[in-house]
Amino acid sequence: METTKVLNTKELPFCKGCGHHLIAQNTAKAIEDLGIHVLDVIFVTDIGCHGIIDKSLNTHTVHGLHGRSVALGAGISMGLPPHKKVIVFIGDGGATIGLQHILEAARLNVNLTVVVHNNFLYGMTGGQLSGLTPKGFNTIITPNGSPYGEHDICAIVHAAGANYVSRVIGIGDYSETIKKALTTPGFSLVEVMEICPSYGVKFNPKRKLQEIVEAANKPIKTWTNNREPFQFAERKTVSNLFDKTPVIEPLHKEKKLNKQIQVVLSGSAGEGVQLAANILCKAAVKHGYNITQKGTYPVTVGVGFSNAEVNISPDEILFHGLSNPEYVIVTSQDGLDFSKGTIKQMQPHQWLLIDNSLPIPETNAQVLSFDFRGKGAKNAVLASLFFFARLSDIIETDTLKSILEEMGMHEKFPFTIIEQELNELTLKQ
């Protein structure tokens, strides 16, 4: 028989006297009173004592990282039709860790209900204060009362644009408030004020919950806005993402490569290293080869080194990493500094192509020095591909030229100078 009950047990996994019992029970009652099917409900729980409710629920459940449950819940909600109910359970600690997630969900007015279990401290980790701990409330690290003012999460979330916000004392039946939150289109938040029986009561003897809330000047009230709930401006369905991927037509040329080779392009960020690697890969595909491309560069992107690793193979490539590159092409000092370790380990059957402005590093590889940077910093790595093509005889220079023409990059590229230098290279060989 299909269950209609939200909770699968009467024995909830919380400490005796914890307000989390009532939050779970009131939320369950609200869902059942509204007649919402349990499998139309998704609970997203945060890290904290409240999060151990997962196993007691007959609904769908997702357990998030500390402070991230609202972000997860918002993402889930955005992918579901409006009749599905996404409910986030989060503590006061998680709420302040993930406050920006809450504000963004409120600003966007995502169809989502957040229930904040505000027991004024971090219960799971020993009773430390949170950003919602009232001033004057005792915690394990503020035994004489917190000297700091706390956030008014309800006021903040209302100001951010939430359609329904309410603060309640976590005693008795407040399921009607949760029902209102669940039935309000858009973002809703209910802050339940409670006290932790293990730490809150211990550190604040004889203080009553009502008095703590009043002393904190946190009114028990409801705030509302009347905004349209979040919706995507336009939903697009793509059955196959590869349908949008440009097809590289093969040239049906004879494959001159009978084994996999590895190529490294190493230069400076902002000088087109990754673009050049992409063009090399396109040329290899046009010649019928399989390829992989991997880029490495610092977080700054436009400063420092830029390194690209390319595998080219007549057969399927099962691992994209490089171990022993046959060709290393270096076009700047940044690239040389990055690749020195690899170059040092190269052997006589391998090739180092390096700009002639750079010192020759320690290596056993065969070294060819060319004026790559004389073509302009932005053209240096692209120019090196033509020399690589002539040296390796794996791809044709005409193929590289046609790709640049297809990309509209041919007008400013010094083809004439490069062709002249390649002819001179042929004569020397």
C-alpha cells in the first residue's frame, strides 16, 4: 500500500526536548494537510543535527554540504515543475555560512521553502556561536554572553525579495505557517526559534525561549512581497549536444603516422597557445587521426605560462595524459621555465623546437632553433605549427593554412615569410 505519511517513524533521532522534533512534525503535518504526495516532495538538508532527519522521511531526500543546501535546493527547484515542493532544512550555522545562497534564491524568487532551525548556536560541533546567536546569549566560546549583534535573517530575506517570510516560536502547532509558506508561489522562509537542550540550556540556565527571543528584539511576525516567481525566460531542449558540434570533414589523405605521438606547445599566456593547439588538433583530424588536447595555465589566465598537450594517433586514444613527448615546441621564456623539467628528460629520438631568442636548455633531444617570435608574439605559436608540420610530415602546411582561412585569421598572418623560411629549411636538410 502506498504511504501518504511524510515520517516513517515516531522515534525521531534528536535529543530529548530538542525543537527539531516539532519542526519535522509540523512540516509533515503541513504537507499531509495540503494533500501533497510524498514523492512530490524533495527535502534538502544541511550539515547539522537537523540533517539526521533524512532517514526518517518517506520523501525524496538530498543531503548537502554545510551552508550549501539552499543552493542545491534552488537548482533542484529550477529543474522541476511548480507542483513539486522543494523544502530546505538548515540550521542557524548553515544559514549564516550560506547566507549568500539564501539571498540569491530570495532575489530570484525561486519556488523553494526554507525552514531555518535557529537554536542560536552550532549544536553538532559543541555549542559555538553562529551569525544568528542573539547578543548576550551564552555559548561555549562566549560564556559571558555573545558581545556581537546577530543578523535578522527574516528582515534580510524579505528585503532581498522573498514572497513569504515568517518567524515563529518553536512550540506547539505552527503547521499553518508552514502550509502558508508551501502554498506561496516563489521563495519562502520560516525561521523557527528554539533552544538546544544540550548546550543552549546548559550555558543559559533558567532562561526561557520566549524571553530570549524578546530580549533579542526579534518580533514574531510575517513579511510578504508580491513578486512573480522565478521562471526561465526560455527553455531549450537539445536532444543531442553533439548535433551542435561542428563536423571536421576529413581530407582522405594517406596517414603517414603509424603510432601515437605526443606534442607539447609551451609559451606565454595571452599568446594563443591553446588556440594553436586547437588548430593543430583540427588539422590532425582532417588527416584522419584521433586526438586529445589538454591545457594547463595559471588562474590569472592572461599572465605567466600557457601549456598545451596534444596526443595524435591513428588508433583510438585511451588516455589523454602525456609521459614522453616526441615534440616539445617552446616559444617564450615563460614556456621554457615551465617545460624545463620535461625537456631535460628528452632523448635523442625526440625533438625540441625553440625560439631563437631563448637559451638552449639542458637536453639530449635534437634541437632546432627558429625565429617564431619574429612573426609577432600573437603569431609565434601558430608559426611554430608550420615548422612542426614540415619537420614531422604528419600534417601538411596547406591544411594549417586552410584552417586559418576558415577562421578568418589568414589576412594578418605572415604566410609569405613562413613559406620562404620553410623553403630554406628544406634546402638545408
